[in-house]
Amino acid sequence: MTLDASVASRLKRNEDGLVAAIIQHDDTKKVLMLGWMDDEALSRTLTEGRVTFWSRSRQEYWRKGDTSGHYQWVKSVEIDCDGDALLIAVDQVGAACHTGKTSCFDEGGPLQCISRENR
Amino acid sequence: MTLDASVASRLKRNEDGLVAAIIQHDDTKKVLMLGWMDDEALSRTLTEGRVTFWSRSRQEYWRKGDTSGHYQWVKSVEIDCDGDALLIAVDQVGAACHTGKTSCFDEGGPLQCISRENR
């Protein structure tokens, strides 16, 4: 599947041909995960209505939900000012994280940090 | 500045020693930008109360707001399930994007995509 040329020309891919894709729940605005896409994965995501990533660890396409049932239905896709990151709003079915948590950022709990309030 | 060992041990850095950092506005939940951090940048971010990135293009530390006045005050920092991405909630002063837009994802407008509603 060929990515539309007008989109492809705006992408600034890393040395592996990938751009980062931030997945955000459209309703709750919770950030669910960060994945990676090559042109093919982005093309599938834009045209199929479900999010497809490139899995760097498995070196294969990974359409979210095919094994887990935890589909990510695409609501909108935005590209950032320098073309190396995508923000994808989704309707998330079930948990986004393979650990069963709603978000991949729920797993470890917050890191200890200084904020303006407690400095 | 040395990153706390309990945090450093959880990071899965890329070949350049970096992890991705998603910046989200704490109030509006808007995703503002994606930056990159090495151990030093994360350590400064956790201890100074303001976000510091590693700039891949300039190859230098970049404390957001030092030149623009558009500070990012840290509210919380979370790490994802596999340790290669951070989610940082901030109070953003002014525009997050160097283009003057609120978010770096506001610049180009949404890409055309098929969603469940219009398939």
C-alpha cells in the first residue's frame, strides 16, 4: 500500500525509516502508548481505520488488537511541525497496554520529581 | 548531574542514548510536543522543575523557555511499560511550538483518514 505522496513528503523518518506515533484516547485525552510507523504502517492506519504499527522488536507489522481484541479505531491523525512525530486520536477498545493497564504509562507509577509547588 | 540509579535502570535508551518524551498540558490534556532526553536531561527535568531536552539537531541540552520564555513547568513524569518513553505533564507558559502554535501538532492540520464513522 503506497502512502499518499503529499503525506510522504512531509515525513522526517529516522535512520530505520520510522516516525514516532503517540496514541491518545479521543474521549478521555489520556495518552495511551507510543509506537512506531513506517510509510506502510501509516498508510494502512490512514486507510483502514485501525492503527497499525511497525514492531521494532519483532520486525513486523502489528495491527493493534488482532491478537488481543484491543482495537484502536482511528479518529484523527496529526503530524508535528518537523514531520517526525504523529499524534493519533483513537477510540480504544479495552486496555492499550499489553500488561492489561489502560495506558502503557500507568505501569510504573510516577517518577519522583520536583514541581513548582513543592520546590 | 547523575540520574537516580533506580530510574536509570528502568530506561531502555535507543542507540543514541535517548528516550522519547511526550509533553502533555496538565490542565487541557493537549499533547504539545515530542522531545528527546538522555539521562542528564531527564535528571535535570526531575530535579529542576522545568523540562530539559537533548536537541538532536543542535546536539546540545535545551531547557525549554530559556530563549523563548515558554517554560514547561513539570507536574509529573511517568515512564512506560518498556522504559523507552516518558509522559511528562506540564504547565506550559505560552506556545509550546517554535512556530507560535499552542502545540507542535497544530501546525499542519489533520491528515485525511478513514474513521469508523466515515468508512
